[in-house]
Amino acid sequence: MHSYGGKIYADVNNIGFARKAAETGVDGLALICSGAGGHTGELSPFAFIDEVRSFFNGDIILSGAVGSGRAIKAAEVLGADYVYMGTRFIATDECLAADGYKEMVVEASGVDIVTSDSVTGVKANWLRKSLTQAGYDLNNMPAAGEINFLEAAGDSKRWRDIWAAGQAVATVTQRDSIADVVAQLEAEYNAIRI
């Protein structure tokens, strides 16, 4: 990939994975921190970035609960070069997510995010309502699911109605176009004076 100018980035959710990826010569690390939608990490971005910067000089992408221009600025101040934002764009007009998913994201707040390894075997953040609608008892979640992504990828029913979102879900208050979301993020970012 480097031969034609491409860059290699690795998603990592703990220091051990970050060190292993750095040793392979990746150009950047995407730090999946606590609060990230879908498969998540358990580390605070404050601690994660500082420790990774002690041994890695490449690009750092910060992920986890980034949903506003203020959060983008904070990630930059912490030492991130970029951010991953997923949840903020689920309810956009251009997103191919189901309408029910988009509506659930707009209606949700931080208390509506449930972290569980029951679905995939890996800790992930899910929308509470989608779990209950799929038949999960939130007070009695099953043991960690078996980690078998190939099998799960072929099981469309398993993934069709259980929806992920990050802790920044409350930043999504209406359906918008991507252009409108980006304009809002830019305005929020530019309003911060450091």
C-alpha cells in the first residue's frame, strides 16, 4: 500500500493492541475509546492518547463520544490529529440506515446507550430500545456471545434490528443533511477560543 502512497491505519481499543499495531509500522492508530458506538473501548481518551503518544509519533484518530464541534476541538487539544464520528451521521438524509434506526437515534439520550458483549462477544454500545425490541431482558442479559464475525455477518436477522450508537447520541436532535451537520460542527468548532 505504501508503494502507491496509501496509508495504513489500525483501530485499537487498548494499549496492548496499540503497541502491536505501532510495531507493524502503521501510519496511524484509531483509538477506540469509551463511549464509541458499536464495538467500543474502555479507556478514557485523556489516558489513552497520552500513553499512545509516549511510544507512537504517527497520526492518531480519536473515537468515542465525539458528536460536536466542541468535542472535535477537545480531541485536537488532547493531541489527536483526526476524529471518527459515526453516531452523529446516522440520522442524516444520505445515510442508508433504516428509518426506525434514524428515529431511535434522534429520540435517544446518553441513558439510552447500553454496553454489552451479549450480542457479538465483544463489548459494544447498543441503543436500549433496539435491544428490548429484539427480545433482550436488560436486567438479565445473556453471557457474552461467541465471537464469530463470519457467522454473524451471514445472519442478517441478528443485525437487522439491533442498532449501535455512541454516547454522543444526544447531539443528534433531528434529521439533517450531511452538509447541515458539517456546517453545525464547523460553527461549534470555530466558536471555541483557546
